[in-house]
Amino acid sequence: MSEQTLRVSTIRSQNPQGKGGCIFTGAPIDGQGNVLDARAYYVVRASNRVLGGTSVQVGQWWRVGGDPTHNAIIVNGYHLTEWQITASEAELLLPSGEHIITLMAESAEFQGIGLVKARKLWETFGSDLYDILDRGDVVSLAKILTEDSARQVVSAWTLYGNTRALQWLHAKGLDQTTGRKVLAFFGAETPEKIEADPYRLLSFCATWRQVDSLARHHFGIEEHDARRVQGAIEESCYRLFGDGHTVATRSMLVERLATVLGEQNSTSTWRDRMSDALSRGLTNGSYVIEADGCLRPLGPFVMETEVARAIADRLHQTNASQLLSDGEVHTLLSAYEVSEGISLNDEQRSGILTAAANAFALITGGAGVGKTTVLKALYEIYDRAGVHIYQMALAGRAAKRMQEATARPASTIASFLRTTQADSFATPSVVVVDEASMVDIISMSRLCGLLPNHVRMLLVGDPNQLMPVGPGLVLHALTEMPRIPNAKLKVVKRYGGAIAAAAHAIHGGAWPDLPDIESAPIAFIPWTASSGRHASEPDGTLADEVLRLYLQSPTNTQILSSRRNGIDGTNGLNALCQLRLTANSRPLRLWSSEYAMYVHTGFHLGDPLLCTRNLWEWGLQNGSLGKLAQIEDEPRLIRDDDGTEKGYALAWVEWDDGERRPIFEGMLDDLELGYAITVHKAQGSQWERILIPITGNRLLDRTLIYTAVTRAQWQVILVGDEAAARRAVEAVPRARHRRVALGATVADQLAIAEGTT
């Protein structure tokens, strides 16, 4: 392979055949830009991969590597040599000396800068022009150009410099997407920053393996280099955060480091370098180390501090928190009881008073204790005090149920954050978050970061239900703090009897004695892999048993599973239920231009469907359930009230809010069968009859079983491995194994607010 330095003279094809890259011609030049052979030129074919996503422009200098071939041609009587190169590598260079004039005059990036202006810049500044452009010195350039032209030149030069840095990253083995992220963060200092510590790429790349390979092979980092150990510590922090932890003990860190660097042996002695690497991480701001030796990665530390400060600021507003006098509150509550035809118990009254008297408070309790009743009564107080109410929940289904229960608008947290500005809270306001046990530290910190300090906050939920899917713990951690006002509701009102007794036992970590009678309000039907439930079906699977029970009353039954895959997973159960119930019904098909035929979408007429993403335009949220009620013979054009085309309806679904809505092709990826859904999707919802398949998997724990059981209104049947269920209920809930520092951080922020530190 040979290398040539070329000055681009023409562009033959930019993005040939739509595959990226460029075909261009260039004259061979030396390091000073002098043309080496006026009768020779090169035609270069460079792929997008080789160019690193860089746009080739006339006037640029490129160093191109590849094996050239040549043709002798005659043009207008002149004998010329045309060399052709399919580039295997390419590097964008800066022009030397006054050749910058050609670049600025001919390149499309320097719009409005012709040969005259470019030459005047060089004649005025000479070689200092490079430094002026690198600094972005618009003032100096404006002595020759207009201010707008000067800014244009600086912008073009910045792009040029960034392109060279992107080329450098590409040469080091980084893909374009990652390279642009790195470049956006470090800018012109990218090469220096990455050369100094390649493990900085961990913040931008997907895996340790990728970054470690780049560091070892492209940057020459040795196995025991302190930067490598420090990078492994950072990677371990990412993995711990991915598992939900926001803080790590030293033993947790060592255990996770062993999965990154391998177990220590005679050739791998990373533990000896761990202390030095931890100190290095402290100096570059990767994490903080608490007095007890626990390590807190910077991201989780900032998030928990944001939330803790928001809570402490509100708890410190003791004088401004009381909305109405106690007499006014009691009068309002009495009137509310009369209008609703109910009687609030002492717990509920106490809860209402607690929330009304504090700028930050919790309302906690299990299913059926009347949390919604408390909210509706509390809203009477907010209305009288002129406080605007913002209702929200993490999941779309929970937000919808909240709206239905209170007859007031509600949204998801994500929607609220997306559509609300900090200046929207000119009047007194309160944010009420339902199903708060599922809110992770990322969502909570974003919410707290948006809200001004005068906005009240009320978290409603059950800490004994599922913990967040994302990292951290919020409601779980705050309920452990005596300083946090918490209205705890314990008296069950929505359901009672056997279901309530079993739920209470599970909540307390004791496995209840459940009958195996299918007609009982709550039952456990044993099934194990070695033996079917019924002698007539000795080889039946767990899914077969769940199907049998489902068929007893399919119209009012919902299957709730702990996971998507596995013998008790939603995927297999949905397929089995569909095979038995709707396989012979009309399928929903879609015309595929790629295959020139109709393809099956996986849905049949009569199937229950689950929406897996928020589709605001169509009034659907993540978790909405419906039934495929009609399939169009031919796609039907749908228009809105203004006559604007919305798309072609393939079918129609009757959703659980009573609305009938069309299915468009673009929605299909966001729909799946809904015979069985995960317990996480079910939180905040109720069904008359619930079936819960049970196997001993890593997701099964006390809170999951408790959450599933309390979704039932009149019957719940568990089926499967009773021993696994017993172990899960009697074991410490998974949330207790998640290490967080929110409680300690709130205590610290309260001490700061009160001036006691």
C-alpha cells in the first residue's frame, strides 16, 4: 500500500449510490502544497467508513492510502496519467502556508469567502491566521470581513477542526456515532484528552470490552496501568448503578471489579493498585467517597443530592406550609363526607391533615386502604386554598387510572417534564405523584430539578409493592425516615376477607395457608415440572394449567406474570392463549412491499392487545389494554375533524377507557398480545379475577407476589411452585438488597437547612 497527499480539485460523486462516501479527484502535492506532477491526477473512491463520516470539499488536503492503478488518457490533445485509488485509509490534513487561501476560496464550507477575501486575510495575518481561526477570534477577522462573514469563517473552521478530530477518533477504532458524542463533549481537546486517558471513552461507549480493547491495542495501555484500574472502577460503578445501586461498599466494589478485570492471580494484581486508582478517581471527579468508606458515583450522587435538597427545602418551610386553619379543614371534610355519602376513618382524616399541613409529605398504604378517597378529600382543601393540582404517575396506565379515579387531569412524569416549564408555576401549586414506589432516582431528580421550591410535593404509594425498574429508591427510602411526614393508611376498605388476610400475611413476610380449591376467593393450585396437576393430564405444562384456569372465565380474567420469557412468561402464555382462543379467527394482515405479499402481524380478531409505549396522539399510554374488535377489508383513510389525513386504518380496537380507536401500520411495533402481562405493567390497575403463574426465578420476590395478589377484586388464583412462592415471601424483598444513600443525603440537607452542620 502506498500513500499520497492530494489537494481535492473536483467532486465526482458525493454519497454515490446512497451508500455514503465520496469519489473525488486530487492533484498530488508535497508537504508545502506544491503540485508534484501537473500531468497526473488521482481519482479516489473513499467509503463512508474510511472517511469517518467527513464531507469531502474542494480545496481540502487528504492523505490517502491504497494501491493505485493508472490509465494513460488524452484530453484536448494532452497526454495525462489518471491514477485510481480505492482508499483503505484517509486522513484530512490542514493546508500549509498560503494554501489556506485555496481552501477558503474553493470550499463550500467557507460560504461567501472568495479568492480576493481569502488572499487579503492571508496577506494581513500571515501564519497567525491559523491561530486566529483556532481561537475563534471574530474581532480580528472583522477587521477584514463583515462581522457575519467573520462568524461564518470561524464556524467553518471549527467544523474543519472537528472533522480532523473525528478522523483521528475513527483511525483509533471508534465508530462515527460514538466519535461525534466524544467530540461534542471534548471539542478541540479531544485527541489530547483521549490520549491522556482512553478510559474516558467509558462515558460514551457501550461496553468495557470495546473501550479496553481500544485502550490496549490503539493507545498502548498496559494491563496494570493505573488508568486501566481506575477505568475498571468507573465501569464497576456503571454496572452497580445499572443494577439499581447508587452507593457501593468496598466489598461490593471489589466483587464487581473481579467481573471486570478477572479474579486476582499471580499475573493480575489489580487489588494492589486499587487504592491508588480510587485516589485518582477522586481527583478527576468520577465519584466521592463517604466517611464510612462507601463510594458514590458522581451521577447518582448529584441526583440524590438534587432530590434531597428539594425535600429539605420544603420541610424547612414550616411557616408557609399550613394551607387552611384546622377549623376550615374539618368543615370542608364534613361537607365532603356528606356530598360523597362516605365516612372518613381516623387514619384517613389524619392523613389529609398531614398532607395539608406540609409542603412535602407521603401518603402510603396497601391496596384498598382508601388512598384515592384521601386524595379526593385533600383536593377539596387545595381548591379552597387556591392551589393548582398537577397529578402524575410514572406509567401511562397508572396515570389514566388516577385521572379516572379523581376526575381530574393526570399525565405521566415524562409527559409532564416534556411539556412543562419552570415558569409555569406562577400560582401556588402542588405536584401529586401516584404509584411512587416505582419512581426511580433519575425521574425524581428531573422532576425536582424542574419544580421551584414553592411548589408542594405529595408522593402516594405502597412501599411494599414493586421497586423501581430504574436505579435508586425514593418512596422506599423516604418511608424509613421519621423526619418525613408520612400518612400511613392500614385499614383495608376496597376488599376484605380471604384476599385481604392473605395479602396482609404476604406483606408481613409470612406465607398464608391457601386452599387448592379453584372456587375459593384466593387459592394456590400446585404444579411442578415433574408432575402435572391432573391425573388425566400428567404431561401438561404450567402454561396448559394456566390456560385451563383462564378458560373458566376469560372475559373477566387477567394473567399476571413475573417475566416475559420462561415457562411462566408472558410470551409463551400469550401464544398459547391465542392458539386456543382466536387462532381460527380472522388474522390481521399487512401488505409488504418488500415481499410483494400480505404478511401476518401476529394478531387475530378478538385478541386482547397491550400498548407498550405512550401514543399521546391517539390517547393511549404504555399499559393500555384493549380488544381487537374489527379488521378492515381494505385499509381505510382516516381524517381528523379538520379534514387532515391521519393515515390508513388497518383495524379497530376497543380500549379499556371505552374508546374505539384505529390501528395504523406505524402503531404495530407498539402493540403486543395482552392475555398475559407482567406485574410491572399491572401496578395501579384492578381486574375482577387474577391468575398468577409461579416459578422460582430471580424476579420473584415478596413485593411482586403482593402486588399481583392485590390487583384482584374478587378472586385470585396462584398456580405453580408453592415452595418457590413461600421462599420468595419469607425472604427479604429485593428492594432491601438495593444500596442507596437518599435517606442519609436528606438528613445531611436538613442539617444544612437548619444550620446544625
